[in-house]
Amino acid sequence: MIKNGKQVRHFRRFSEDFKLKIVKEYELGKNSVPGLSKIYDIACTQIYDWIYKYSTYNKKSIQVVEMKDSQLQKIKDLEARIKSLEQAVGQKQMNIDYLEKMIELAEEELKIDIKKNSNTPQSGGSK
């Protein structure tokens, strides 16, 4: 609003409940500070001030660092890779167990020691 050629600034006052709601949304990870700023039309610095004041996790001496979407995606990709590697290890372990059982059954049926005995002398190789 312009009055006498000068712009008049409107100051909004927010209740403590509203501030706590914003901080809780941030702490639960529902929105980032820039996201909250856009949704509620509040300056990021104001939201950071509320976080420092009302948050149980973030205090003034601790700098708040938010992960960008690319970092979150990188973490999700790494978690997916870990999961696939764990599945591969599980499959390999099942294969090992299967082969060991097959060796055991073959030893029983054929009455020979298929696994190399630890006290058997090593071959000299080709001379």
C-alpha cells in the first residue's frame, strides 16, 4: 500500500502455536525451510529464528544444514545399492549352502572324501 508517496509496510504477528507448528513441520521432515517459506509466505530467516528458538534439536550455536534434493537422492540410491548387495550376498550364501549339502550327500553315497583332507600332502605340481 502506498501512502503519501511512500510504501507502508505491514508487520504480521504470529502466535506461538503457529510458530511451534512451523518448527514441528520442519523437524518431522514434512517440508524444508524454503518450502515452508513459500507455503506460508514467511521469510526463511524468520523461520530459522523460530527453529533456533523453539526446536528441541537445533540450537543457536548449532548451524542448521539442509540437504538438497540431489543429496537426498544420492542417499536413497546408496541405500538401494546396499539392499541389492545384501540380496546378492544372501543368494551367494544360499548357493554355498546348497553346494556344501550336495558334496555331503555325494560323499555319503559314493563313500569317498570329496573335500580335500587337511592332512593330505599337497601335490608337487608339474615338474
